[in-house]
Amino acid sequence: MFPIGAKVVHPCYGAGTIVRITEKAIGDSNHAYYIISTVSRPMELMVPVERAEEVKLRPVGQADELHDQLIACAQELPPEHFGQDLRQRQTSMRDLLKSGSFHLVAQVARTLAALNTRRPLGTVDRQLFDQGKDLLAGELALSAGHDIEQAMQIVQQHLSTQFDTGA
């Protein structure tokens, strides 16, 4: 069970802080819910305490580990990485974004950043890219104590590093 004030990551909605735990009556039974205030969007989530593990609610990662995973984004992707069918790639990326794994979300953002240098991203790819960056920045912000704008700048800087020519 997470305490009030715990920094957590919801796989679909990103990072947030548990602001309270509340009881709700449903039928004849009472259920406890985490109320989570998200970082990247002004909203509150209700997650049943008893289903937190099933939902894959997890603690925010350590700042140094998250930075290391962002540094890995600077590694150039091999050309064969881009040969996948558009719909198949987008479906795969949606699944990776929903995984809740910082590492997998960083891989999606890295791939889309690389694609964006080859050609302008389509609407769906742009949405996936923005979602990935939001998820990364939210967790980084909570972990490292940055505001969301600072965290987004760090994420974008790491994603663009692979394309710097060193000039």
C-alpha cells in the first residue's frame, strides 16, 4: 500500500502524487481509493487500492536511473529499425506507452524522434511522440524535483542529442 504523499506512476496517465486515500461505498461494500494528482495534466485519478498492483501502479523511478535511460536515447537507431509496417509500429508503440515502463516509453520517444528527422510525423505519430514525452517528463519531474517545463526541456535535449552532428 502506498502512503499519502507517495510519488507514483500510472501506466496510462503518468506520474503523480497520492494526495489522499478515500473510501467509497459501492453497493453494500466500501472500497478504498488512491486519489492521485497528476503532474503533466491538471487532473486527479481514482485508483482502487486493492487493484493498484493489477493496474501496474508503481513508485517513481530514481532520478539518476531515469537520467541514465534518457542518455541511452542518444544512441543512433539502425536503419532496419524503421522498416516496420505503419499500423503495426503504431500499435506496438501504443502498447509500449501503456506499459508504464520509463525505459520502454523512452524507446518509443527515441524512435519517433529519429523518424521525425527523416520526415514530418503524421498525426498519430505526433500524438504518440507527445504522449511519450509527457510521460517521460512527468516521471522525471517528480523524481528529480523539477517542474514539468524543466523536465520536458531535459527530455527533449536528450532526444535531440542523437541528431547533433558535433559541429
